[in-house]
Amino acid sequence: MASPIRADIHSRAPAPLTEKRYIVPLILLTTLFFLWALGVNLNDILIPHLKSAFNLTDFQSSFIQIAFFGGYFLAAWPAAWLMERIGYKRGILAGLLLCAAGALLFLPASSSKLYLFFLFALFVMACGQSFLEVAANPYVTTLGPPESAERRLNLTQSFNAVGAVVTPMIGSAFVLTPVEYTPSQLARLGPIQLRDYRATQVGTVRMPYLVISAIFIAVAILIYFTELPEVRETSPERQDPARSKLIGELLRHRRLLRGVLAQFFYVGAQVGVASFVIRFSQHVEPGISARDGARFLQLHILGFMIGRFLGSAAMKTVPAARLLSLFAMGAFTCGVVAVSASGFISILAVVLIGFFHSIMFPTIFALSIKDLGPYTKRASSLLVMSIIGGAIFPAIMGRISDASNIQAAFFVPLLCYLYVFYFGLYGHKTRADGNIQPPAVMEST
């Protein structure tokens, strides 16, 4: 006979997505999710573009992701520390201004024609986006009933996917050029021709990143003049100034640690696959240009967007963790087809992986920080730091591609999907984390 408590849980109606008083803050945060997609997803265009401009290997071109996600990693913990002192709103404003500064650095980078300068600009921009990630993801989970936190974060992250769909269109139209030389063609150019070609290639990034910088500044002004509720939590560092105790408390929560590892593997797979969609299509179908390959990238990200919206809707009836494990197995299956098939079938499999990537980041994030109370900001920073996987796995895939071919490199994401599958099936469960937090208190700021 089922217990009354269990029967009540199964018969309960789905929790509402949010409350009326939180609608405006949720809309503003949703614009952030849309906005930072521009920074992240333009990297997938920059990789083949700067590879051609600077005659880079696949491994060298992966430094774009190393610089970007290295910025995420290094800025995440300081971002959490700062937000414990100044709050979510000011932390978001700091992140937006850092993003704008990084985007503006693309102007002198294109004038210098130095690959390292581009990497530095990306690093600064990523530090700003790290601030936004540390603030916005946990903030969204507090703007409504705890029971619908995963669904709410998936819905707002869906607009990040909308931005991701738009970005390759912008990149292919304004960044990629019709003229694309192979390494052998570049080797035959004279010094003056090579200089002019490089100047043309790097010069196309100026206008897109200038516009992106202006948008970041405009959104910062809008948020500055808008009243947002602030989450008031008692900082564990203020209760006990010993930083080692804070670290120890975080490490005690096994679900969080497993979530950090799952996020590390997922982001590594997601960035690795997206970074090399264009290169993959050119390998399995020789003769495809970077612009044609960008169309497959657009379809890959379109599937990502569709999956976010459908996944968010499905979570009304399907538990978030169960859906996560199903999507991880779907990505694994597509990955197997990608590395074992040939021609258009393998490209189609890579395109479909985007659909199954869709719900992974927000679902892992929400499951990992659930019920962490005063530890939420620092836990969120650990999850953002795990984004360093986006720097490591593309580099590994680039090395394998240089040694063998890009199709062989797609074996790497398969291992990542297996761990995400485990986290969705078992790893998100916890037996001894205990009850550690008082409810968060919201106030206007």
C-alpha cells in the first residue's frame, strides 16, 4: 500500500513557473541569457576564421576556447566572493561592463593583427560572462517555487539557445569572408599579399563586436535603473572567517561535487562538438566551404534551441533528472553514429547532438545547487568553474584531429555523455547532505 505522503506527491499539480511579482526580474534575466550567447557562440565562427587568417593548426585554433573558458574558470570564485558582499544586481552590472570591455578590445586586436591580442580580448569578455553565470543561474532558481526551479532555469536558458541560433547567422554574414585560402595557398602568397589577406580577415570582427559591446552597455543601463529583488543570505564566511571551513562544507555535499564533474564533462562535450562542426563537415564531405559548414552549425544550434523549449515543457510531467539521463543517452547514440558512419549521415548525427545537449547545462546546475541555501553563491561559482571543460576538451580533440582526423576526435565526447547519464540516473541523488539552509529572503534593491 502506498504511503499517504507518496500518494500526495504524485497527485499534486505541477508547481507554477513563478509568481507575478517576479515576472519583470525574470524577463530581464532572460535577456542576459540571450545576450551572452553572442559571446560564447561566436567562438565557433572565430575558430575556422582565425585558423585561416593566421594559418593555425586545429590545436592552435582551440586556444580560442582555452582563453575563453579559462576566463570563466579564473573569474568564477572571485565573482562569488564579490557577490556575497555587493549582491546579485551589482554583480550582474560588473559582469556586463567587463563583457563590454572585452568586446571593445576586439578593435585594437584587429588593428594589431596579433592572435594573442584576440585571445586576451576573449579572456576579458569571458571573465565578465563568468560574473553573469555565477549570478543569473542561481538567481533564476529563487524567483519562484523551489519545485519548479529546474523548469524555470531551462525556460530562461531557452532564450540563450535563441541567441545561439542567431549568432552563427551573424557570424557567417559579417565575420566569414567569401575568400578562404587553404594552408598550401597561404604558403604561396608573398609577404604583401599575406599581410593584405590577414588584414581583410581580422578586420571583419570589428563591427560585430562593437555592436555587441554597445548592447552589453545598454542592458547594464536598463538593469541599473530597474528595481530588482535581492536574495539575502547569511554568508558562511561571515559566520566563520576561516575559508578552509567554507571549502570543507562545500566538499561535504556529494551531490554538488558530482554535479560539478557532470558540468565539466558536459561543457567539454558541448563546446568540443560545436567548435568542430564546421571542420567535421569539411572532413567527411570534402569541398564544403566554411560558410557552407556554418549552415550545419546553425542547424546544430537550432536543434539546441528546440530541445530547450521542448525539454522545459516536458519537465511539467517528466522529472528533470530522468529527462537529463534520456538526453545524455540520445547524445551518446548520435555520437556513436557520427564516428562510425560516413558522409551526410555522420554530419546529420552531429547536427542532432545539439538537440540532446539542450537541457543539460541548466538541469545539472539546478539539481546541483538545490537546497544549498547560504552556500548557493559559492556552489554556483564551482559549477561555473567547471566550465573549464570547454577549454580542455576542444584542445584534446584538436590534438587528436592533428594526429589522426577530426572524426576520430569525436570519440572524446562519448565518454562525457556516459558520466552525464550516470548523474541524471543516480548521481543527483543524495542521502546525507542534511538540511543546511534557511529559506532565502527576497527584498527590493
